[in-house]
Amino acid sequence: MTREDELIQRMGQGDAGAVEELIGMYYPEILRYCLWHAPNRSMAEDAAQETFLKVIRFFDRYAHRGRFKSFIYQIAANTCIDLWRKNGRREVSLEEVEADFAYSEPGFDRVQSDMALRQLTRSLPEDLREVVLLRYGQDLTMREIAETLGVPLRTVQSRLRSALKKLKKEFVPQ
């Protein structure tokens, strides 16, 4: 039994300490995911907190089959979509991202690569961008991406292939 399995079991029994520990395990990843989708750090933090409130609220609907990470990402994705709808979607410039990340993140190299990936994927359609960000920005497996997005594995593979083709065409001289 993994630590996650144990915490989920304890969570089901109402153990508040398990809830806290599980949130601590996933909060950095989910915050980073929300930073991809929010126009600023404050909204990303709000989205991450809302994600975990929803995880707790909808926990009784979750049947644990070793896919808790996908469950959390699915809620985070929906929360970010709601955030965009509520606040109106707008593009974020690289300068705004740099100002937002500048000194608040401990891994500066990681922040640099995050900004580059965000800038690189800006020209992709939303469905392709999401797959690229989940795969290369969040290091999710293809199966986890499929579960998160609620699409077949083949669709994820196809979208990723299509996105990489578009990026190659855009950035590699012919």
C-alpha cells in the first residue's frame, strides 16, 4: 500500500491530518498547473485552493483505483476553466509572467523553462496546448492526461503529435 493509498483510506474515515498531508503532497504541482492557466499568481493560488476545497467536497464521489492524481488534475482543470469564464480570458505577456514569477519561486531554472514553454505554446489551439502543458509542464503520463481531460488515450496521443508537428513547423526552418 502506497502512502497515497493510506492517506486516502484515512481520509475516507474522516482523518483531518490525512487531508492535510495529501494536500501538502499535491499542492506544489497543482499550484504550478494553475499558474499555466491564470493571468497572475494571486488568481493561480485562488484556483489551487479552490481545487482542494472541491477535492474535499467531492471526495465521497471518488472511488479509489489508483488514479487520485488524475482526479485532482481534472478538478484543477475545471476550476481553471471556471476562473477564465468568471474573469474573462486574456493573453499574458512574457513580461507579466517574468514579473509574477521573478523572486517568489525557489527553482529559478524551472521558472525560466516554464516561461519558455508557456511562450512556446501560446500559438497552439487550446486543446493542443493543454496536452503539451500537462505532458511537458506537469510531467503527467499519457494515461493520466487522458483521465484528466476525459478523452481516450488515442486522442491524447494524436493531439500531442499534432501539437509537436505544429511547433516544429513554426520553429524549425524548412
